[in-house]
Amino acid sequence: MKGFLLQISFILILNSFISVTQAQDSISYPMALLKEQGAIWSSPARIKKKDILPISLIGVSTAVAFSFDWDIHQQTPSLNSNFKTGVDYFTELGSPFTLVALDVVGFTVGKISKNERLTKTSELASLSLINTAIVTVVFKGLTGRERPSETDNPFLFHGPSLEHFSFPSFHAAGSWAMATSIARSYPEKKWIGITCYTLATGVSVSRVLIDKHWTSDVVIGSALGFGIGTLVNRIHENDHFVFFPIFQTYKGVGLSYQF
């Protein structure tokens, strides 16, 4: 758990250097984050008829996952041994450090090559990631579910806890949040979306195969990541970003940029 919180802290520190500008008005990073968090937690109050079907599908998928949690858990030792190399690769791909590193690389390449679309995509992915981290930490702490490596009982929820952090899977949620941000930024390039979602699926499955999560953990995590990534992209679709706003308080220092 300490390692997980350390990784989330790393994400928070990185993202604290972002501020968002809309038209001529600058919004500080904390205010942008509050706006996004408000939209996320209040989203159930804005459900429309068109949302009923996907929400129902998520509900059914979650119920099915819960019903098969124990059976799948019993099969993971043999499955993991058969696909160990691939499983290890995918699970590391979804770690917070790896996701942040990939995002930084995308941002750096976009900036150096003056590719504004890639730069903004990286920024949106970053915001999606930190919002997903906050939501998953809240759910993990409130539910206190034991990991399959700790118990054979998939219905063992302790309630508020800092010891049991299984539900939902952040690896799955973070991977799907970033995949969604990237895919939505390049809607005309279907292969990008297919690649991103395939990798996110691989990360999600790997967490079950190495006994770190129940199947229902990754189903809910994936749904959360997809939903948050979609919402963040919608909120900031027409926004511009400023990096390192902390330096703007010092006259004559020009380490910020806009596009």
C-alpha cells in the first residue's frame, strides 16, 4: 500500500505544474482539478436516456465478474505460468511510474517536434490519470477489499481501510484513462484507438493473472478509467494549457508556454 501511495504522490507532484487557460482567463491547476472532480462525482445526477444502456452493460458485466471471481482466481496459477513473460510486461506497462513516463515522453516529443496535437493529447492524458488516481484511491480506501493473494473469499470487504487496497484496480483504471484520452484525440486514426485499448485490456487481464486483483476489480477499474478519460477530454476539448505556472510569479522568468 505504501508503494502505491508513493506512486500516486509522484503523479500529483508532476501534475501540480499544470494550469489550464480558457480564452483569456487562467485557471490554476487546483481549480481545474476541482472542476474535473466535481464533474466526476456529480455525473450520476446528469445521467441521460442515452447513458442507460452503457451503464446497464457495465452493471451486468460487474455482476457477472463478481459471480466468477472465485472460479477465475482458482485458475490463475496455471494461466500465469503459461503466459508469464507477457503478463509481467503488461502489468508493468500499467504501473503509475510507467504511465507517467510514457506521458512525459509523448509531451516531450510533441514539444520538440512542435506537434501541438500530440502535446495537448499528453496533457489531457495526464489530467485523466490524476483524476483517475484520486477516484480509485477513494474507492480503495472506502471498500477495503482484500486482494486474491490475501484471501480466497472474493466478497471480503472490510470497509474503510488503509491495509486492503484491491477494489478497484488502478493499473486497469489508469491504463484505460490514458488509452481513452489518446484514442479520443485521434478519432480519425482508428488504429491508434485499437492499439491503446488492446494494451489497456492486456494490463487489466495481467492484474488478474498475477493474483493482484479479482476480475471484478479490473472490470470496474476499466470502466472508471474509460469514463473519466472521456469526461476530462470533453471538459477540456477547447482549452489551452500552461506548464510550470509556478514560475510565472517571478518577473522576467519565461519558462511557461501556451498554444
